[in-house]
Amino acid sequence: MTAHKSGDPTTLNRLYGRTQSRGLRKGQQELVDRFLPKIAVPDSGPVTARRLFGQDVPLHFEIGFGAGEHLAYRADLLPDHGFIGAEPFVNGVVGALAHVRDKGLGNVRIQLGDALEVLARVPDGALSFVYLLHPDPWPKARHAKRRMMNDGPLDLIAAKLKPGGEFRFGTDHDIYLQHALMVMRRHTHHFEWLVEGPHSWQQRPGGWCETRYEAKARRQGHEVWYFRYRRR
């Protein structure tokens, strides 16, 4: 995904790459056809806690939730909070739908598609947490503008987080890590890095579960880094 500095959601981003890796089995297709419409984010209009969940609850937003392990874990951990997850990859959405169904999570809403389009429809200052875990690194320099950790998306995330709200970012890719830290240094007016020493980024914080992607990265010998930022 690419991003520009403009805050206009029509020019902020563009999706790249495949949105499906393999055909869906019958049961998986039924999840998309029958279950997803019941918990999908509305296609238009404001995205508010009251509209999604019928009451004003703390809102969390996960950008690119993979197979949905973290999204489901957090929603199960905090049943009185509302969770929005957006993922363009249909196989990942199927995984999240299965978690939501099996755990009976009534506090999750899912977008199959672009996260930033939905995020732009959230009222400013409405979110308590935003999560960006192991985003596509787009490692080639000429593709750096496609990374989610760029000025446009970060400006949008900052606008949607309430003061004191938290942005969590994780990666196992060293090039992406360097890029992300460089970008975040340009946004110290928005974010305070919650850090007390190397353990802050070397050890997974409480309430942050290991996903299958992270487990795979560790099996491959990759180091994983964790970052927490508070909205000023």
C-alpha cells in the first residue's frame, strides 16, 4: 500500500498486490457470503462506536490484521470494547471470521478492503488504540512510498486517536524497521514513544499476543521488534 502526504482519503493510498492467494473452500466462501455481511463495516458514512455496536465504547482499529489472531485475542480480552479490523486479503478475512464465529465475539466489525478508507471515516479523536503489526515491508527502495509507515497514514492515525490513545507497531524486517523509526522521528509532535530501555522493543508487551506470522518469523531466525506510542 502506498501513501501520500495529502490528507485527502481519495489520494492517500492505493492498494498493491494480490488480494487472494488460493481459492476458497465451500465453508470458507460461506463465511464470506453469509457471515461477513452481518459484521461488516458499512460501505459509507461515519464509522462510530454507536453506529457499529449500539453504544459508546472504546474503539480499537487494526490495520491489516493477517489471519485475525491478534484482533480476536484483543476482542476476547476486552469484551466491553469495540474492535474494527481491515484487511484486503480475503484469505486473511476468512481466518478472522472463523475466530469471531468460534469465539462468539460480538464486539468485532470487519472490512474486506482498504483500511485507510475506513479509518478516514472514523471521527477525529475517536480511537483508543490503533494496531499495525507486521505490515508488508516493500523492501525495495523504489517501493518505499507503498509502506504503511509513511507521513500520510501516520497523520491520519494521529488525527483519529484520542489524546492518550496508543499506536502499536511491530515488525521483523530490519529495512522496514529503519524506515519506520525515521518516519516516526518526524512525528514526535504527534506521538510519545513509550520506551524504558531495550526490553521495551525486544520483548512483547503484555496484552500483545504472538500471531502465526510472528511465530513463523522467529522460526526463520528473525528478530521481532515491538513499539508503543502514545498520542500527545
